[in-house]
Amino acid sequence: MKLKIYIEEVYKELVQKVSWPSWSELQSSAIVVMIASTIIALVIFLMDMGFKNMMDFIYNMLH
């Protein structure tokens, strides 16, 4: 009995109380996330290459 009430309340909340984004809002949000992810990945890649070059330089000086 409690499970049935729970499922009914969940359904009612999802259908009536939750505000779902429109298709255009969803697309624009997805584009923002993709651009931000690409920029962050690029920054991390550049930092990684910089540290690699710095460590290679230090190791070459020691040997």
C-alpha cells in the first residue's frame, strides 16, 4: 500500500511540479557544457605538456 502511494506521489511530482526545460534551452545548455568541457580539457592538456617539458628539462640537466 505504501509503495503504491509513493509511486503515485512521485509520478504527480514529476508531471505537475517539476519544470522541464524546453528543447531549445536543453540544446543551448548542452552547447555551453561542451564548450566549457573542451576549454577545461585544453587547459589541462597544456598544463600537462608544460610540466612534462619542465620535468624533461630538469632530468636532462641531472644526467
